[in-house]
Amino acid sequence: MKTFKIFLASSFELAPERKELEVFINRRNKEWVHKGVFLELVVWEDFLDVMSRTRLQQEYNQAIKDCALFVMLFCAKVGKFTEEEFDTAFGHFLATNKPFILTYFKDDEAARGKASREDLTSLWAFQDKLKALGHYQKVCKNTEDLMRHFGQQLDKLAAGGFIEFRPEEAAGSGGDVYQATLTGNGAIAQGKGAQAVGAGGVLIGGNNSGNINMGNQNIVNTGGGAYVSGGVHTGGGNFIGRDWASRGKPDGEK
């Protein structure tokens, strides 16, 4: 199973959009998990708000570097920590070509009308910063617009091979999928190179050590011949070892 990590950065004001994005990713996982891909959403809520050797924001920044995709949502303001997360993602992208970066601006006049001058100043400054970097925001009017564009971007990443489907490593396959040989009704075979026969059948292949119990007979594979302990009834046929053959007597012959 290939895990594709997505870091989501945004302020708390966009909590509904964050939730909708999480739901969208869960739905996409239902489609892609059978193709060997799992989308893991990384959000700040997942981190424990406990004492860290460094400030907790540095834990977020390190998580960004481990992700394949960085998604940023903003509307009426851009907080300093959210901007720092963008700077971390962009700097790491310039150095390593990852993570891929998507920035979404929710064009909500009502929200901006309630924002403080300080918040709006942070928004305008960040938008100017994006233009200077040559990275342009995607403007979304509503949540549906956001989800539609995000889904399209995931599809493009998959089409470009950046999200690599591995159906042979899909969930439930144990990492490997093998073709099994089935013989007879109700036969079940599992695992690499497995073979099965139906009820009442016996399948023996390869070199075998130890005893193989077949009712009243015990058979041992010696690797060079054949040995059977006890009486052998061939029904008139031949019993063949490695270097010799013994002809059986038909029923009634003395």
C-alpha cells in the first residue's frame, strides 16, 4: 500500500472547509484503496498540544517536509503560523521538488467585511507575496468549487504518475497477490504458488520429507526414488521407482 501524505494548512476560521476536505479525501480513499493508494491527511489537530523539545510549530514544519502535497486555505486573513507553513513547503519544494503546493483563496466578501484591518493587511501582503514568487492562488467562491478543483488536481497527479497506483499492493492482499491453481468444486488456495484440490482428492508435488498419510498407506519421497511401506495394490498396473519398475499382478492372479 502506497501512502500519499497531504498537509492541510489554514486558520481556524475555515474549519468547515477543512472538515469538508477531510470527508472528500475519505471518499476518494474508498475509490483508490483498491488501487493500492491511501491518502493520508495531516492536520494540526492531529498533533498533541504538549511540551516539545522545540516549539510545536517546528513539529508541523517537519511534517510538511514528509508530505507529498501541501494544501493551503485562506480567506480574510493569513496567520503568521500558516504563512510559516507555506514558507516551509515552498522552500522544501525548491530544494527537493516536493511537496506539490496548492493554495486556495475563498472569495467571501461577507467574511472580509467582518475582518479587522490587521487581518486584511496580512491577506493582501500574502497575496502580493504569491505573485512575487510566481505562484498564483486558486480563487474559489464556495466549498463545492474548492472540492471540484482539488479532485481535478488529484486526478492530474495520478495521470502524471506522481500518485502511483499499485493494485497488487491493495488493502487486504498482504502486500502480494499470486495466482493459485484450483482443482475441483469448493477448492480453496491461498498464498504464493498455492494449489488446491476438491474433496477426496490428493495433490503431492515437489520433494517431500517425512510421512504423507493417505488412509492406510504411508509414502516417503526419498528425493531419488520412491518408497512405500506396507502392502501396495496396483490393480494390475506398474509401480515405478527411479531405477526400477515392478509389475503388479491383476486381481486373482497368483
